Amino acid sequence: MTNDVFREFVRKVGSGSHTAENLTRAEAATATKMMLLGEATPAQIGAFLIAHRIKRPTGEELAGMLDAHNQLGPKLQPLKVQQPVIVLGIPYDGRTRTAPISPITALLLASAGQPVVMHGGDRLPTKYGLPLIEIWQGLGVDWTKLPLFKTQQVFEQTKIGFVYTPEHFPLTKTLWEYRDQLGKRPPLATMELIWCPYAGDAHIMAGFVHPPTEAMFLEALRLHGTTKFTFVKGLEGSCDLPRDRTAIIGLSSTTASQELERLHLVPREYGFTTKNVPLGTTEELVADMREVLAGKSTELMQTALWNGGFYLWRSGISPDMQTGLAKAAELFSSGAVAAKLQELSCFTAIPKTN
């Protein structure tokens, strides 16, 4: 019977450009749960994933996928803080061309009192790029061995949490095998960017590449009643602001109109050179990040300041970009960000066994 139900979902999304139908929110939620729980056959799951990619998802369908993840997936519990927790939505398949800065951004924000949640896994298809988890490990923070209750404790103590999906949401593992075999990123990869594995008041910050994605984000989050969000046309689909072009950013409206507010940030207008730092080896990136944490003036420090200033402003810690940039520089030079990493390393250390 369950196979018949899922076959109907495949029929709807896979009937071609003229007759294909969109799923309702409830249908998308059911389809996602059936895939995660293995209730659909392998042939059905493969067919659905590729057909849905060709059709392209709607915001309502993404909302349904989020419903399934919220029902089956993990959530860090609310902190006793006044401000919303920032949740950074970054592509799970990593980076291959430009140096990531988001772990440094998270440390910076936490050192200023702003809690941050990140999420993701290991090297994953289709890009198999450098994932966040390996950067954290290079910096001396290993999230991979922590059960969710321990991650919660670290989050409460340091204001940084990382939901490591292979450990905390193992139901997703099977679907990654399909992604590898298909060689294409299905709409689930879009949904992951706005997934919120935090049970309290959250500010969703998600990266994107293609403009239509932003509209899908907007509809899905509105259906979920999310009122605080930031969409960044960032480096390789991440939340990292580019330096080689104007940063195009969508902001949740502060008015009742619910219109998306548009922000354009030009790096050179704030004194930054217009080039991105290329990604070398993981070891080189970690060494460069340690120089940033030591307060050294490097190209990666320019990226860290550019991003740090924006996110300090966007989180409400700083009243404007210029003040945010000055605050970021102060936090790096004072050693506050390096101290936050040291604190995090101590709390995430795995006890050695004899």
C-alpha cells in the first residue's frame, strides 16, 4: 500500500513539462518521510529525486520537506537568551574554489554574545567539497563524536552548536547514497539550507546561487511562520559574502508588509579589495585561519572582517556596517575570538582511553 502512495507522488512530479503537478505541503512532507524511513522502493526514490529536480520545487513543497525534517530530525533546545539564535544554512557538499570563513564568523559572533547553530556532515555528493566539519577538526574542535545531549551542553556553555547529521540525524544517510548515484543535487539540498535544527527563536541565514531559490526560501519560511531571515547570494551558495562582486542580500522586512528588503553591499566602498581568497589545501586554510585568530593582517583577515562586520550588524550587536567592521577588528585584535576557540576546544575534547 505504501508503494502505491509513493508511486502517485512520482506520477505527479514526473509527468513531463506539460502535465506534471506540484505536490501539496502535506504530500511533500509524506513523500520526504517515506524516503527517510525507507518506505518507498529504491526505484521510486531515485525516480522521484531526479523528476523533482527536473520539475523544480515550489516553496510549498520545501515547506512540506521541512515539516518532515522537523518531525523526524534532531533539535537543539532553546537557550536562555533574549536574542534569536542565528542558524547558518550552508551547502552540505562543501567548497572547492573559495576559502570558507563561516567557522570564524561563528566564533566571532559567539565571542560577542550571539549564539550560532551550524549543521552538516562529511564530504558529500555531488561536489565532495571541503565540509565545515573538517575545518572545525583542523581548528581542534571535533563535533563528530558528540551525542546530541553533549552538543547541547557545549551549545549552552559556548553559544556555538553543530548538529552533525551522521550522528544526530542518521536517517538522512541513505538519501546521500542516491545523490551520489544520480550525480545531481535534488531539491532536498535546497531545503537543507533553511532547515532549523533549533527549537527556539531563530534567525535563518541561508546562502543561495540562483535567484529563483530566494523566492522559494521566502515562501517556505512564511508558511512556517518564520519572520527573521537573511538570504545571501554568497560564495558557492554559502552565507559567506563575496569580495569580488557586490553582495546581494535579501532581508526579512521590519514592517507588516512582509516584502523582502534588498541590500547591496559593495566591498570597495568599505575599503576592501575586490578578490576572493582561493581555497588551497585544508591544512593551508586552517593555518590561514589561525593567523586570523592571532590578529594578523592577511587576505583571509579581510574576508573575516567583511563578513564579521556584516553579521555583527545583522544580528543587532552593532548599529551599522561601519560600527560592525570596527567591532570585528577589535574582537580579533583583543584575542576574544581566539579565546572563544580555545573554550570550544576544551568543551569538545574527547576523553582519551587507556
